[in-house]
Amino acid sequence: MRIARFDDDRIGVVIDDNIVDVTHAVDEDAQAWPPVTMNRVIRDFDAVRPLLERAASEGARRPLAEVTLLTPVPWPNKVIAYPVNYHDHGREMQAGYRADVQGFFLKPPSSLSGAGEPVMLPVVPGREVHHESELAIIIGAGGRDIPRQNWRLHVFGYACLLDMVVRGREERVFRKAYDTFCPVGPWITTADEVGDPTSLDMRLWVGDELRQHANTRDLVLDIPGMVAMASAVMTLHPGDVIATGTPAGVGPVTDGDTIRIRIERVGEMSVNVVQGTSGRTEVFARPYDPPIIKQQ
């Protein structure tokens, strides 16, 4: 099943190139605050799934092109991100560490946006904002100290994710925390539909230029390891998002660009890049020195 969030916090099931509004099937107030309808759908999915399937089969279909796709889980307890989790990206950025010995960092949920929303570039003169293509793992059943062999019991599904960053040497979270710097979507594809996620092909284009191409088989810390490591430190909750890390090929985006990411059996989303008017800070007032020069 492909489950999306769209327009005014509606829940939909995606069928081919259409979407069916199934919000009424989960008996939720679409305008409730905080917006945790999807968290509850994920938590109660075994009970809710038959209701969603019935509503999807009986409801009116709307073309996806007519709706605005939002980030599927707007209020996760946390977004967990693994840095330098592909060897080729570590080499290009001259990083001497890898995710298996470095651990993770957290992105704020306020950085989340969806496939129908643009990436808003902050005002950071002299700095580049780079794209990073990643697989998003959406946690289903929560838990702590999850053994590697049990990871599948705790994964609800997968999505495409862009980890946007102001390139530099300042604190990583600070450079990655801007609003719209974590597009996730275009929907959640449930784990049963994706099947084995350990060999998924992933590509990213800026305009017509292919920038990144990798496969999840090349992850340094694999998906079972990411679930186990995160849960060793903190309790995972339904709707939590794990970003698996980016491969080589990261690069700058500018106003007017379109970023397109496609992950095999998961989905494809395109987001526009727009120059915003906010985000100026003294932290980025100076160029980073010495400059970061990507290696081949």
C-alpha cells in the first residue's frame, strides 16, 4: 500500500496515478493539532488496514496532479540521520570516519516538507546549499534495544528523502536544520510492497543532470544495524524517520532548479528549489576556510 498525506492534512491511498481520500476511515480530525493522524495510522495499522482498503476501493479517485503532496509524517518524535554511510561519499568529502563508528545525528521535525512543496533556500551569501539523496525508513512498532535480527518487526515502510545542507564546517545539525531541508515522500510505501530493501537502486537528478546513483547494498551500516544502533540509545516510536545517508555526487542547487529522486519500488518525487528571503545568520557570514574540495 502507498499511503500519502495531501492538501489540508488529508490521508490518501495512492492507486496508480490517482489518490483516494480515506481520512474518514481512520476517524480522525484532519485539523487536529498536533498533526499526528499518520502516527496513529502507523501504530494501529493492522486494525486500520482493512478500513483503508475498503475506503480506497469505494472512494472517488483524484489525479495526483490535482493535489499537493505533503510530508507523510509531519510530527515524528524524531528524524534520525546517519552521516557518511557510503564509502564513496566519505572519500569525496575527505571524511575519515563512517556511520558504523560515528553514530547518528538528529534533524528537527520542523525541517520536514513534502513532494508538493519547494525547498526554500536561506539567505546565505557565499555558501552553497547541497542535495543529498537518501532512503527514509519509517518506524512502525516502537521499541528499545531492538536486536538486529528483529529489525523487520519495527519497520512500517519506506520513502524518498532529501537531506539538504548548507555546506561548511559548522555544526552539522545547524547546517541541516532549516525549514524545508528534509523533503520526504512522495508517500510511504509499506514494507510488504517494497520487499527486501537491502538492494534498492537510487538515483538523483538536478534538472536533466544525473548527479547521484547508488544502491542500498553499498551502505556501510546496513538497515538492520541502523535500527539496532538507534534503538540502543533511545526508544523508537511509530512514525520516527531514519535517513540512511547519502552516496557520492552531492552538489549545489540554486533558485529555479528541480531535484528529482527515484528509489526502486519506493517511489519518485520532484521538488522545486526557490530562493527564500529569510535564514540569514552571522554563523554563515564568513566563507568556510579552507574550502571543501570534493575528491573523486
